[in-house]
Amino acid sequence: MARLSTHFIISVLCALLFISTPTNGLTSQCRRRPTGKQAALFIFGDSFLDSGNNNYINTITLDQANFWPYGETYFNSPTGRFSDGRLVSDFIAEYAELPLIPPFVQPGIEYNKGVNFASAGAGALAGTFEGSVTSLKTQLRNYKKVEARLRSELGDGEAKMTLSTAVYLFSIGTNDYISPFLTNSTILISYPPAQYVEMVISNLTTVIKDIHKRGGRKFGFLNLGPLGCLPGLRILDPQGHGGCLEEASALAKLHNEALSKLLPRMDKHLEGFKHLLYDFKSSLRRRMKHPSRYGFREGRSACCGTGRFRGTFSCGGRRLVKEFQLCDRPEDYVFWDSYHLTERVYKQMAEEMWTGHSTHPYTEYAKLPPIPPYLQPGNDQFANGTNFASAGAGALVDTSPGWVISLKTQVSYFKSVEKELMKKLGDKEAKKLLSDAVYLFSIGSNDYLHPFLSNLSLLELYSKEDYVEMVIGNLTTAVKDIHSKGGRKFGLLNLPPLGCLPIAKPLIPGNTSECMEDITTLVKLHNQALPKVLQKLEVQLKGFAYSIFDFYTALSERMDNPRRYGFKEGKSACCGSGPYRGVANCGRESVDKYGLCDNPSEYVFFDAAHPTEKANQQIAKLIWNRTTKNAWPYNFKALFEPEYAKLPLLPPYLKPGSHSLFAYGANFASGGGGALVETYSGLEVDIKGGRKFGFVTMPPIGCLPYYREINNGGCSEEVSAIADLHNKAFSQILRKLEKQLEGFKYSLFDLNTVVSDRISNPSKYGFKEGKAACCGRGSYGGIYSCGGKRGQEEYDLCDDPSEYVFFDSYHPSEVAYQQIAKL
């Protein structure tokens, strides 16, 4: 794939500076649906990953979880996992279409899909809980036994392939740093913190190198969580205030810094070494600090245990303290017991590991790390971007003045970044970066909501049209300012149906269903003005290219038809109080008691004004790669990625203003056009001087969803036979032309076979459905009604077009086209 563009995104919600980075090899491996034989998964570490090894060794109950209530949520019985259900590694195995990976010491297991060597209580140092656990060194020794058995059973060649394609997952170090605080060990007195951390990292390095020497290439690591803030260590706070045990957290911080430096060195020095480092610390800290944001009620205390924070490690009553308390709903808690997390947290983390950071959909699709806030201390490198966002900001300086960072100020921050880039990269490289960038805007919502929520009389001073013109004018100024600094590619979201948000509906006294029309009128005026100003800028500004996403329609559809998109509730928020939970007090008990739904993924709105992650994820997919129904004149992905020939997207020949791009080519194609003049009326093209030609054969026309619909699910053999005759005749005529026409060169692509293969074997290519269309009506989506503008207004639309070979009754989905283009 071509090099990704750099991206600047300036918006009320996010302001990202995206800069190209190499795609991490392991991340790519994880994201792809396996085709053919799956990679095995070998797991090393401690209780965060132990699936039951300690059930079989001579140890103490402090290091075991093979008793109730462990395992109650998913397995309905204890398995040895330190959680109420499954662990991160279990979900990773599921996403990779592997079975649950068995513990090494479980009798009678097969090794070809992977093995779990992790042992609760284990550390990288042999002395950590020595005698009660399986240390990392011993786990490595067990791995070597598995390697020997695989070579014996599979032969050297296949065993080598299994080991080199496998993924090796590690979570190790936690016990090395917390054991001195939980025991009477004096080891931390013997070594300064930096030296102690170096010992841990050194042992881990030795294991990695040994596995690499034996063929391992792809490694995944979890860094260490905020150890001093675990419930079991909070109770050790010497101040007695329930704060974090800072000495433990400081060691974890040193470890994480060392690990993040070690792995890039491994990339350079070990042949074929690829790694993923998951930021377990930040992910856990976010959930501890803002539990309601992730669907939890409690982020500091455990579900199961005793005492303050339930930090006494007594869950199950089989340890030193026999009494324990157990919460009613583990899914409301971040922590399951004094040290370990609930299944719900592990699932969220596994999804983040698998797909990329879930709260940054643009960075996820662009294969970039999460982008830090511009004002975050220490964020001065900008190599991976920066985030200028300020909740509540508007295009107008008077929107929430003094409380937010206005658009004007965000642009001034961008100019500071520009200067810093010029200084660090030099003028030439900085200019290239700025011109390749994509600038994303989502601005205006607060300008129109703020007067109604704050009882301001601002709107009485201007007509609606004049007020909208002020907002659009400030946005235009920002765009022109960035263009003057080299920006060329801009993505913009129009405004959502603000008057119908949960926060707006309660503004109508006694309202039961109506939207706030005064706000809706302003939104519609804004959305009408935005595309007009962009079209003008396209003419006025050199090289200006843009994509505008119809956020209004996308969100309205989900609010009006939630079940169609996998939701249960489209009008009310998951978190808040009052009618529609429209009072914006989510997470703010001091204001008024708020309600929190059990499952945010069932709701379109998380709080009074913002969509849930699930809704945001769906919208991000539309922004990234959907058709011109949602984004025009291009989809957002087109701005991010120069395609294979490194040409701009070729506009339709008849599009006004497209003649300036004729140097790159032109697109004369017409939907419904044929070779015969009688086919829907024709367009004749006289090609003068052409020498190089590309052609595609006819696809298996008789097997398109349209023909399946009228043939009770079968292909139309008569139509398919005509396509076969055409393809044979066409290849013959091309061979004749090659002899007759001077300099004639051609490529004929076998579209028939490629599409047929995907129809017959969809899962082989990452699809779920090969015969039916994503959009249309009927048993196979074969009634050509997609969009409701072809004589039949009703149509069905799937949730995820990327799972389908066909988008509508006749045409493939973008993912299918992308695969075909690569071939």
C-alpha cells in the first residue's frame, strides 16, 4: 500500500496531526481475518493471563483461583482464571478464530493451536514468590518442551512454520514489583530502583531472544498497570488516606519506560522481529478515573474482597482472611478482586488491542497510535501528531468564552506546531508534511446550542441567516489560514440534528417527542451554507480538495431506526438524568443523581449530547470509506491514502471544473452504459493515439443478486453462458488487435474468476456473505431499490458493507473492489 498521508484534524471534538508511521507487523497480523491456517498463540506471564496452570502445581491458595466465585460470569464455575470470567488472552484467541488456549500442564492437550504457560504470581525474576509459582525462566523451559514435541510430531519444516507464524503474548513484571511490598522482602533495599528494573527487563530480554532464536517472530506485550493504585496496594498507603502507593507506581513507570525503549532496539537487531506494545497502564487508568465513560459504576474498589476498597485479598474465603464481600453485578466494576480485573474490562482491552485504540477511530483506520492532547505536558515532539480539541468550543469566540479553546485559538496552536516542525524538520520537509496532511473539521454545534442552553440573548441581535453567516465566515477564515500555510486536503462534518439531541428536547416544556425547531432551523441553514462555501473555495484556492460527511443524516437514521443499526434506544441517552436523560450530569453525582444504562452499546447516545462508542465507530466507518450518499465529492479515505498509481481520484468527465485534472486522466464511464448504442443510449469515445489498454472480463453476471432473486437463489445459467461467450470472444479479438495495431499493448483481467471465487468462498477472503447484497430488498437483496430512489422507496441496508461481496443488486462492495484492484 502507498504511504499514508500526514493528517491534521482541527475540530470541536478532535484536532489531530497525523504523520506517517510504519504499520506494526503484529498489529497487521491481528487485524486481518485469518485465511487458511491460523497462527498459533503462545502465552507467557502472570495472573493477568494464567488460564489455570496453577491448578496443577504445588502452590498455595494465594496463587490459585480454582474456587467460587472465580469464573462465575462466563464459565459458571472456577477455571483457575483470576477474574469473574474470561481474560484478555481468551478474547484475543476468539478474535483470531482459535479455541481457548489450554494451560501447559493440563493433561492431554494438543499444542498446534498454542499453549498458555502463564502462572499467577510469576515474575521475570526467579526469586519472585519462589517455590509457589512457575517463573518466567521455567515457562521458557516448558516452551522448549513444546517446541521439541512439535518437531517430533509435525516434522522440522511444519514445526518451524508453526513457530515462526505464531504470536507470543507476554504480561510479566507486576509481581516482581509488588511482591516486596506484600512480603517481608528486603530486596528493594539491596538495589536502587533503576538497577532493580534493569534486572527484570534483562531477564525478559533473555527470554525474548531465546524464543526468537527458536523461530518466534511476532510478539505482543502488555506494559504494567498503575500498580500502586490497585485496591490491594491502596490499603498499604502509609498516609492512610486511600491514595496510591507511589513507590510501586514509580517502579512500574520505570519498567514501562525501559520496555518501550527495549522493543524498538529488538526491531533493529533481531531479524524479522515484530512487536505490539499495548498501553495497559493508560487503558486501566482511564477506566479507574472515568468509570462511567466506559460503562462502569466503580473504578477504585473491587467487586470481591474485604475491607477498604475491598483491597484485602480474601475473595472466595480460601485465603488468609476467610470473610469476604461480593458485589451483585461484576460488570459494574473495573476490579474483580484486590488485584485483578473483571471480564468486561478485559474484553474492552482485547478489542482495543485487536482493532487499535477504540476512542480514536480515524487513527485506528489510518493505522496510527492515539494522538495526545496539544497541551499535555511533555507533548513537544509532534512526530505522531497532536490534538487541539476543546469540548464546548465553537467557531465564534463568544461561544463559552473563558472556558474553552475557540477555533481561532486552535488555529494559533496549529501555527505554533507549524513553526516547531519547520525548526525540527527544515522548511522543505515541513512544507511537504503540511501539504500532504488532511485537516478534519467538526465545528459549529456549540455555536448554535450555547445560546439556548445558557439563556443568552445573542440570537436576538442577529437574524438566523446573519448568525449562520458569522459561524461559516469564521470557519472559512480558519480554512484559508491553514491553506496559506500549505494545507490542501480538508475533511468536514456537517452538523448533526442538534435540536433532537437528548440535551435539547427537555428545553421544550412538557415535551414528549418533539425536536427543538429553533435549533433545527439553524442547523439546516448551516448545512446548506457549508457545501456552497466549500465549492467556492475549491475554485478560489490552489490545490484545495475536500470531503464533506453528512453527519446529520447518519445520526438521524440511527435515532429514528435504532434497531436497523443494532441499537435498542435512539432518543434517550445511556447516562444522565431527567427526560431523555438529557440533563448533562453524567458522572457528576454532586449536581444531581444520574442514571447509567447497563449496556451502552444498545444506545445511540452515551450522554446528553454525545454518541456512544458503538455509534461513533459506525459513523467513523462511513466517514472513512462509504459511498457518496454519505460523503462527497470523495469519501474521507480518499484524502488519507494516495492510491496505487499515486494519481488523484479521477473526476467524471462531465463534472463542472474537472478539466483542470485532464493531465492525470478522465473518467468517461456511465452507469448502465453498454457497447451497443441501443443499450440505455450510448456515449461514443474516439480514442486518439492510445497505446496501452486495460480490460476486465465480464463477471459471473448470472450469479449477481438480481438474477438470484428471480431464480429462487440459483444462478441464471443462460445469462452466465452469454458472459462466458463474451469473454472467450473478447480475449480472441484482443490478440488480433495486438498484431494489427502498431504499439498496441493490453492487460486483460479475469474478473469472472475473481468474483466467482469470492461468491463461492466468502470467508476465505474475509467476507461473511457472498450471494446476497448489503443494500436492496428481497431474499438476496436482488430487488434494485438501494437508496429508495429507483421506483421502490423501501430497502434494507446491512450494518457493515465490508462483510459483503456485493453492495447492491449488481455491484461489489468497496472491500471487494479494493481486493480486485490489488490483484
